[in-house]
Amino acid sequence: MNEERTPSAQAPRAAIHRTPIVSERVRRIDGSFAFLPHRFLREGFFVSLTPDEFRLYALLVLAADRNGMSFYHYDSICALLEVPLEVYVAARNALIRKDLIAFDGTRFQVLSLPDRPVSDPSPALRTPEDFEAHDPATIRCTLRNAFPAASIPKRIER
């Protein structure tokens, strides 16, 4: 006899084991103040950052003292992150706009998280250059015109 399983008849979910896998290697705070609060992931701060912004933020968190202060010079930051100065400046300014760091020209402070993430609104596309650089449809059209149709794979529908 085939019985149809109802939600109540399904097997209970397995318990999550929170014990460490390698108990002798549990992380501890040993002389460092670096941490990211769980809110950073849970409340959308992580997804609100570009990869360059997150890399700079993580570096500043790792370098910060108990007050969130860091004294790295932009040359050192660019070298560690392997980014050009323009990328550093854009990431730094975005983190300031997003209220995650403060900067006085020589020192950084990683700030406590604001109430909610601040996202940069997408700028309006107005010029042909804006569309060529940021509009997926224009970019696809440009590629179709530049290459034979056989060389561009069809989009996979999800």
C-alpha cells in the first residue's frame, strides 16, 4: 500500500551540530580587536558593498585597534589590496558615504554599524557612453553587432 506523505508524516529535520569540527583550532581573540558583527551579514551590509569596498573594509577592520582606528597610508593599502589609487579612492569614498568608516585625511576609524545599510542608488543613464558602459541590453546589442551570431552563446533561461 502506497501512503502519501503529509508534512506531519515527514521525518524531522536533523539537529544542527554546533560543536567544532577541529576542537583544538577554535578561534580566539588573542591580542587583536578585529571582528565583523553578525549583523554585518544578517542585515544586508555585506551585500551592500562592492568587492573592492568589502576588501578595503576588511583590511581596515583587521588593522584597527580597540577603537576602530587604523593608520595605514594609501600607498600601503593599494599595495596590500593590489589595486590602483583610483579604485582605492572610490572604495574609500563609498565606505564613508555608507557610514561604515570615518577618515580625517590620515587616519581611518571603522565605525559601529549604522541602523541599516546605505546603498548607492544606481545613477540615471543619459548619454550614449552611460548606456554603452552600464546598460546590459546596449552591451549585448554591441556584442551581437561586433561578433558573428554563432560566436555568442544563447542566454540560458532560469
